[in-house]
Amino acid sequence: MTPDLFMVQSGILQMEQEEITTEQKSLLFKDAYLYLKAGGVITRDFWVQLNQISKLIFAEANNQLQTERAVAIGMSSQGIAQAAEVMAEADGGDAKIQLVLDGMMNRIQDRLSKQEIKVS
């Protein structure tokens, strides 16, 4: 096996290295996954320069990412709480906090209205 540009530029393999270890494959997978998750795109020119191992690693990383997205869509379709949970990765938990605050405000307003006290 000859290391390709992806393997060498990632700093995980050396150009003269002939074999790839399981640990190195794992690190390459992580790099490919993070690249795709960040919105990276594999052009045809880049793809044809990859060796078979790198192509398989990128394919598996893409499969993992697509599976996670499908699960997130499924979870978010179950209700607002699950949607907020899915959004937490993108917004740092702001939607979850807003959901809790909205719930607290609704309970306060309900209690106040039962006591016939007006909220201004």
C-alpha cells in the first residue's frame, strides 16, 4: 500500500510507510468524519487520488454521519423536548434552556391566574 495525500497530510502516516495499523485507521476515520461533519466535500479530483483504504474510510465516515443525522431527525420528530436535545449540539443547549424557562413561566402564570393576580 502506498500512502495517499490524505494519509500523509493528516500527519498520521509517513510517505515511506508500507503498512497501516488499526490505530492509524481509527485516527484517519476520525479525521475523515470530522472533515465531513464540518461540511467538507470530496471532489472527484480528490476522490480519484485516494487509495482504496482512504476511500473505504471516507465511505464509512459518511455512513456514520448519515446514520447520526437520521437518528437526530427521528428523535426531533418525537416532540419539542427531543428536538431541543438534538439541537443542543449546534446551539450549546440554548433551546433546552429556553424550553425549561418557557415551562417555568407557564407554570408561574397558571399559579398567578388561579390566585386572580394579574401579571403585567
